[in-house]
Amino acid sequence: MNTIDLVIFLAFTAGVILFGCSFYSKDNNSEDFTHAGRSLPGWVVGMSIFATYVSSISYIGYPGKAFAADWNAFVFSLSIPVASYFAAKYFVPFYRKGGSVSAYAFLEDKFGPWARIYASACYLLTQIARMGSILYLLAVPMYILMGWNLHVVIVATAIGIIIYSMLGGLKAVIWADAIQGIILIGGALLCLGILFFSMPEGPMQVFDLAIHSPQGNKFSLGEFSSSLTKSTFWVCLIYGIFINLQNYGVDQNYVQRYHAAKTDRDARFSALFGGYLYIPVSALFFLIGSALYSYYTARPELLPGDIAAKPDYVFPFFIVNGLPVGLRGLLIASIFAAGMSTVSTSVTSAATIILTDYYKPLFRKSTDKQHVRVFQVSSVVVGLIGSVVAIAMLSVESIIDAWWKLSSIFSGGMLGLFLLGYCAKHIGKSHAIIGVVVGVLVIGWISLAEPLNLPGPHLHEYLAIVCGTSAIFVTGFLLAMLVGKKSSIPS
């Protein structure tokens, strides 16, 4: 890496960490750490929601996916308006009225402590898998650029993120997210412009080569068949609707931000703004992937075979070899902006869940000072576990495939349990418990059917959350209708 690029990258990374740490104060209480004192404007919270969406998975994984295949994964983004609408109209008022910063307090009120523990445990597993995926993708550019050891980069990056998340709490994370979101959009636009105007026959050659690829149209959104075993348009769309409803409805990352906004109106605006902004930006990343395909098709001698075999490495490779001095450092800084914002969000939300759903119920007489300490220690532990998962993911071929499968499995049908409590008024605890058991069995079957060659239909792994959620909701609802609430397990 050129010295100028290195200075830009290091200055940005150090600046983000110092900026986050600047929110630290000895007078900060646990509410400042967990929901920013309910003091932030809607646009800042919305940018934070957007930045949470746009992780390194988007910045590197989406271009890698479009380079190797097509725009099938973009269908996920097309499902966001549905979730954003429901969030602004129903979920935001519901959570702000409830008062608790935990997304899972409602489940305990409805079904008992087991429901809260089940949902929060699923959430923690999902966030650890997410942190691992993103930390891995943060390390890849530095390996390609500098030859730095991937393990060292993962651990060092995790420590930097942990420091400002631990010291500044949610307010630091949200403001840092807003700044990082602006930088990552600017970096991606610059890169796309350079790709388009680097084509031998001009910008339109990007579309010509991608559309007429021997592998098929690179802009295809996938097959429109009714198959449930492949990643068709419909499978991705249904998966996206369920995942995004879960994000907006029961994901602590989002619920925590609803509470951070100054007013209900700001909170509703943030849900819509963050979601809708993600759609064109995700399209931008897929377009970069298509442009990379056309660029290296026109100039195949520029792309080594070992890099082409790892689609997630292609975009970082182009940054190193195809961008001028200065922009190279800015793009690497943009990738780090995307990743750091999402990891810091996961660290803060996971630490909040450990504090509110595990520590406080066990130690009801604990002081606010102890709550702050538990939050900080939890931030460290969760961040380090995430770095271990990242190291374990070094052998994964496509990180976006791995993340989508893990999130579908670890989600554990949380959305089904939430919808059961939110939509159905007369559901007893026993109905919910049986529903969850059925849902977990369904998820396990779908996840293990192909690897273990089990009998019966082998559905695509993306459908684990769809079928698990549906199984929980339908089972609980039918039991309540057929058996009646009197059979519920007593409190």
C-alpha cells in the first residue's frame, strides 16, 4: 500500500475510535449506554439503521456475488419496504409504549421467562455469527493489500471496535454509524465511476458484457420457478420478507434505536429512512460486482486465477490494483466504515441483552454502577467471541451464503413467537412452548436434511426461518383454538 493510502486508512480508523471514545463520561449511566438517553434526531438514527444494514457483507459480499453469479441476492433488498412499513406503523409505537429497551421483555410478559431467554439466546447466537462474518470481511482487504496476517487483523480490529463501543455506548455507536454511512456511500460511488470509465470501449460495455455473459444475464434476479430447493426469485423474496420483519420486529439492534430517537415521529422516520436508503445503495454494490465482471472479462490478464476462484476477494483486489493513490485508502476506509458500524452495533446490542435479560433478573438489587460495569465487560466478551468465529470462517467460499444460512438457522423462529404474542390475544404458555418446539424441529430438519441425507423434501436453507416462523405461529394458534387457553402451563 502506498504511504498516502496507509495514512488515509489509519487516520480514518483512529478517528472513528477516538470519536466514539469522546462520548465517554464518568457521569454516564446505564440508560446512556443502552438507549442514548432517548435524545437523538431521526435522521441520525435512520443513518445508523442504514449503516447497520450495510456491513462488509454488503460491501464485499454483494459485489462478489454479482461477479460470480447474478443479482439474485438483490431480491432480498426488494423486500425491505414491506418490513419498513410495518415497523413505522406498528412496531415502533409498540416498543416505545412498552418502555423496556429489551426487545424480548414483551415475550416474558406474554409467555413467561422461558420465552425471553429463548429469543434472547437465539439473538445472541445470530449476532455472534454476524460479527464473525463481518470481521472476516474486514480482514480480507488488509491481507490482499499488505499481506498482513488475517488472524492478527481480525483480533486487532475487534479490539478497536470494542474500545469505543464499551466506552461510548449506544450514542457513540449511532453517531459513528451516521458518519461511516456517508463515507461508505461516497467511496462506493467513486469506485463505480472509475470502473465504468476504465472499460476499453466505454461505460456501456459494462452492460453489454454482463448481459451477454456465457453464464447467463448477470443482471438476472434469479429463476421465477416454483422450486423450493434452489435460490429462486421467490425463495429470496420470501426469505427477505421474513428476515426483515424479524430485523424490524424483534432484532435488538433496531428496537434499541427506536428507543434512542427523541420522539415517536423521529423513531418512525428513522425506520423508513434507514430501510429505503438501503435499496439503492445495495443496488450500487451489485452494480459494482457486475462492472467488475465486465472489467475483468475485457481484461482477463489482470485477474489471477486464485483471486477469481474466491469471489469475495475480487473487489478488494481491484481496489489494490485498479484505483489511483489516495482513492485506494479511501475505499479501504469505506469498507472498514461499513464493517465497524455493524460490529459495534452488534457488540452494543448483545451487551444490552446480557444486561437486561440475564443480569438484571438475577440481581434485582444491583446498582446502576454495576449495570454499567456489566455492560462494558459483556461488550469485551462478545467482541472477542466474534473474533474467534471470524477466524473459524477463513475457509468459507462465499461469506454471504454462509451468513444467510447461519442467520436463518440461529434466528430460531423468533419472529414466529413474537407474532404469536403480538397478533393472537388468547395464546397460552403451553401453546407457545409446543409451537416453539415444533418450529425448532422444522428448522433443524431443513438445516440438516441435505448434509445428513435425511429422507423427505430437501428445502433450501434460506427457508429455515420461513418454515420455522410459520410452524411456531400456526401450531400455537391452532392449539389455542382447538384446546383452549385453560390448558396453559400455570405461571
